Amino acid sequence: MKKTTLGGSRWVAPSALYAFGALALGGGAILARVAFGPRAAILLGAVGALAALWVAQRATLYPRVYLGRPMAFLGLLLSLVSVNESLGAVGYNVLWRRSFQVNGVFAVYTDPTAGWRVEHPTRWVTVNELADQSITLSFKPSMLSQSMIFSVTRKPGDGKTDVRDWADRFLFRLPKSDRTLILERRPFRYPDGRDAFELIYEDPLQTLPLRHRIVFVNQGNDLFMLSVAATPGHLDRLGEEAERFLLSLRAPSAIS
């Protein structure tokens, strides 16, 4: 087979393999965005864009050797689209977390009398409320916002009532409309082995529609309700923080 020289440095057979590789990198960046998230897409998209530019430049200089220049340009387009969309997603997430003071760092609140404790985002403020023999502690961003609240409510109990019954009572007394959605009701085992029950609901007719995720758990003779309330979009982004808070209740004997 006849080969073509490139500036006298080496011999290269005509091939579209380089262009196909650039296209594959561009397509891989799109798939990485779906499978592994924006950061992986940015990395692969940047590599794909550089590869596509290199192939396009070589194909312009040596069109009979570096074949498939349209494939290289398509790969460049896919890579740039992936990088642009992923940078936007990462930037939005950073701004959103900064606005709501969520940075992945948690503080521990310890009750000064009973000694139980829960974890909450370290930069959030604590509000203490007392009503009808129950005590509610709310944790929320120090900025004025009602769209994101973590809370723990302690109510006197008998230590014998099943947590499912507590959840049923709560749901029965809950002010609700015919549009109230019960998204999930399930028993589960708390990390320390106690029986627990989770309830998730939302009411789209509220002035500010919030999704409520509540965990019911007994501790001694008291019932604890750990609640996360946020708009559905915010709750989706708060998944890791919400899970950590809801499963963080510890009895005094479990605190080392």
C-alpha cells in the first residue's frame, strides 16, 4: 500500500480512525454526563474537544491522510455541548448550596437536659419551640427562608406504642386537602437497631408546596419525629444531608 509522508518525519497510512476516536470521545462525554455526573463529563468532554481540534487541524493540513474531518467536527460539537451543560450544572449547584448554606459539614446538637443528640448543617440556626407538651427544635439557614427546614420534635409517650401507630395518629390529625399526596409509608430499622417508620407526603395546594419526609422513632418513653421539609426540587438536591439528619438521633448511652 502506498503511504504518504508528513513533512518527512514519518509515514502514515490514510485513515479515519483519528476522527472516529474524536467522535467517540464526544459521544462518551454525553454518556458520562448521564452515568457519572457533570464532573466526569467535563473531564472527558475537555479531552474530546482537544482531540477533535487536533484531528481537524491535521485533516486540514493533510486531507488525504487524516480522513473523516466531519466526524471530528461532530465530536467537537458533542464535547463542547457536554462541557457547557456540565459546567452550568456544577456552577448552579455551587451557587445553590452556598445560598442555602449547605457545605457538607455537620454540627452536633446535644439536648442540655436529656442528653440526646442530632446532627445538622453546621451553618444553620436553631429555633426552639414549646407547644402542647412537645418540644420542637428547628434547624434552617440563617437567611430568611421557609423552603428548607430540618426539625426534631420530642413528645411524651409510654414507650410501648408502636411507631407505625404514632405515624397513623399523626396522619389522621394532619390538616390536609383532597389533593394531599402520601408518597411513601414504610417501616424500617434505624441504624442503632430500633424500629422506625418513615412517612413522606406533600400538599400541592399549600401556598408554598413543601414535601415532608418524617421519621418516627421511640427513645425511652418519648417519641421523636425527625422531619425534613423542603420544596420537592430542593429536597431532591438535599438527599444526602436529609438522610444524615434523619438517621442521626442518638440516645445518651450511645454517645461516646
